[in-house]
Amino acid sequence: MSGNNPDKLQQVSKICTDLTFGTWRKQDGWSPLTVSSAEGSHFTDSNGKSYLDFSSQLMCSNLGHGNRKIREAISNQLDKFEYVQPGYATAIRAEVALLLKGILPRSLSKYFFGSSGTEANEAAIKTVRMFFQKERKTKIISNYNSYHGSTSGSITLTGDFRRFPVDTYYSIPGVVHSIPPNCYRCPLNLKFPECNLACADYNQYLIRNEGNIGGMIVEPVTGTNGVIIPPDGYLQRIREITKENDVLLIADEVMSGWGRTGKWFAVENWGIEPDIITTAKGITGAYLPLSLMATSKRISDYFESNYFAHGHTYEAHPVSLAAAKAAIEEYKDKNLIERSKELGKKLKKRLTEIRDEHKSVGDVRSIGLFGAVELVKDREKKTPFNSYEEKIEGKPLMTDRVSRSAMEKGVYLNNWLNHFIIAPPLIITEEELDRGLDTLNECLKISDNEVF
């Protein structure tokens, strides 16, 4: 099926539908677009139509498509050797580790490489439980409205509806869910700053009354579930509470890391140094699968004399690490972290204008080149268009209709239950950013027509 023969390319979608699973959906009705090429901030389908990649695919193609330096680094590593088992040292492993030492928060000093964000979070679960095995502090707090992966441990950490279908038979014990810092839809019906960060302080009560809490995992900026940016002081208070109670703080930066928020890692926006960071996606710009769990010296020192009972066949895969080295150099050489911060100012301004223009937009949020537009059919009551149940049942969502219209106009926009995620490649031009936002602005007339 390789090549650009139109007839063969048209068969690709049907073969993929018939013989492979579509994720997070019923299989009936799945008819995926066939992508034939990609370059810069665009990808092209089998009919030759080009699309602006306004969400970096799954918020991971931070460096855009077709980066020559990363491709060459992959090729050069393959010319040397393609794989060795992770018990051996390699030059590329050492080079990436040294690069990480210069960009990660200072609290983190030792690294474990996996293949996905899910794997990184599974590693973090096991690390916390191994670290506190003598004290039997095995429980971990995770927020509702979060996503941490699809394997048994990571899906149990997950605080959204993707956990529901498998919760009774696939989850792990010892996960406790807490209140997310969502000021637009506060679970406590409070207002910031009068709330005095009650959502953060609840974790003090939870730790002391639940007992045996060893870790807490947070997305510094909630990803898939709406780019929820915590109020000022929230993460600082969480860090205080976890330190007071000797609870390891895990920052899930799978989506929010690698320049997405205008910093290398989102925690830097609030001066937080966690005990563990988990990340993936942008570490290679999605050119190859790779993830990272980075731990503090306190944790790494523990395993000097205690057994680290974890590992994977593809841990520290040399070809993936070659892609990571080139990606990190590209972030630096092209000044993309600062570029995300500067273009983020324009994104914030334009999103505010879009909110003011459209009665179906309840809220907009952004930090760096990471934004969300949340739809409501009643702005005063904040009534969403669709429910979890409708998503699971595969019923058409309002966001599906809007994003489909955007695709017809040549802009790919990732949509979830009642919101869109705007997370273009960090290399996007101002003109491309305007084009994507102009298209969204036009397509929102569809949802405007159905508000109360």
C-alpha cells in the first residue's frame, strides 16, 4: 500500500477499519481519514487536501512535521545500531541524560525511559509504592477530571469517564480521587480568590483521614479534559501539603511539557519542584515513541540499596533517544520555548475576542500555545451541549459538528466532550495561527444557532 496510487490509498481506510481497532470508540461507523504526507504545520490526505494541524495531532507534534534534523538523527543512529538491551550503556543515553539535567527542574536527578506517557505513569505508581513499602504508604491521590493513561494503574488514576467502562474489573486498589482546580466549574460552587483555595486544602483533610497516602499525581495544566489552568497558589499549596505529610508529588507533564505552556515544563510557571515528573509526547516531537520518569535524589538514593523492580524491553531505546536529542536541540536552537510564550499572548487575546463574539462559548483558557474553547448551550447556567453518556454511546456531539466544519475548511482541531484543544506546533507562523482561529471563529456559528 506504499506510494501515492489513488486507488490504493482509498483502500487504506477500509483495511484499517476492518482489521484494526479504533481507540476510545465503538467500532461501528469508524471511517478514518487517510493521511499520505505531512510537512511543517500541515498534513495532507489521500485526495491531496492539506490541513492545518491546529492541535499537533494528539497535542504531541510540538515540532511540526518533516523536521530534517530529527529524521537525520534517527537515520544516523540506525546506521550505528538499532537496539541494545537496556542493561547496557550507550552514548546516546548519556547524551540525552546530560541534556535533561540542564532543562528539568533542579529537584530531579535520575531518569527512567519508557515508550509512552502511560508507561511513565505506571513507573511512577510502582516507584512510589516501592519507596514507601516499609511504611505501607501505598495509596495515591489523583484528581477527578484528569487523564493519566489506559493501562490498569494509569486508568485507575484517571479521573474522567474513560475509567467507567473498565472500573469494576481492571482497576488497581489504593487510588483516591480528589477535587480538581476548575474555577469555571468549581466542584464546591465557590469563587476564586474568596475560596481561599479550598480545593487544594481538601487534600490536607484527605491525606490525614484516608491514611497511608504515599503519592499525589497532578497535571499542572489539565490536558485532554479542557486545558484547566490552576488558580494562582494552588500548586504551591499542593506542594506544601505533600511536603508536610511526606507525600511524593508527581507532576504528569505528558501533554503540558516541552514548551507547550511557554516553559520547558508547566510546573515552572508556578516555581514548583516535584518529586517525580512523567512526560512523553513532545520529548521527541512524536517522531518516535519515548517517555520519561524523572525522580528526585531522595528517591534515586533509596534504590541504591533497594531493588528497583521495573523495566521494559524498549527502555532507553537508542533510536528513540536519538530523536529526543535532536528534538531538545531544536527546541533550543529555534528558541521555541520563548516563541510559545510570545505567540501565546496573541492566542489569549484572540480567544478572548472569540468568547465575546459567540454566545455558545462559555469559557476560553490558554497558557502559552495551549488553549481550550468550551461550548455551552446556556451561558448563564453553564449548561453543556453533551454528556459523558452520549460520548460513550457514540452519539454525535456539538464539538464533532464544529470540528467537522473546520476540517472541511482545511483546519484540524482536536475536540473532546464539550471543548476544543488548541495546541498547534510551536513552529506555527502568526499567519497560520490567525488562519486557524479565523476558521474556528467562523465554524462556531453552528453552535451559536443552538443555544437557549
